[in-house]
Amino acid sequence: MDSSVTVLDYQGKYAEAEILSWECLWACKTSLGETHPETLRSTNNLAGALDRQGKYAEAEMLYRRCLEA
């Protein structure tokens, strides 16, 4: 699913990328746990999607979560 997020992001469909990123993150967290590398990658991808929409506070929180893990 993360590759689909990347495609949407490149197409400038940031809102759609954000929705799919949340779904990816939820799936990773529930199946792999909070600190699994795939979960952290999904968290970073979501942060990027939020960042590109100007949702800086939300993006920063997620970026920090990645760094702390």
C-alpha cells in the first residue's frame, strides 16, 4: 500500500495520500507493532503527506515519533 501512497503523492493528490497513509499506518501498527521498521516507514510517509498539505504540527509529531523509536 505504501507504493500507492507514493504514487498519489507524486500526482499531487495529498489528501488521498494522507487517507491511505493512515490506513497503512494502522495496519502496520496492529500487525507489526509501533517500533517495527515498516511501521516507522509508514509513519514517516504519513508525516510527509501531512507536511506537503501544510499540516506542520501533525507532521512534526509523527517525524519526532520516528526519531524517538
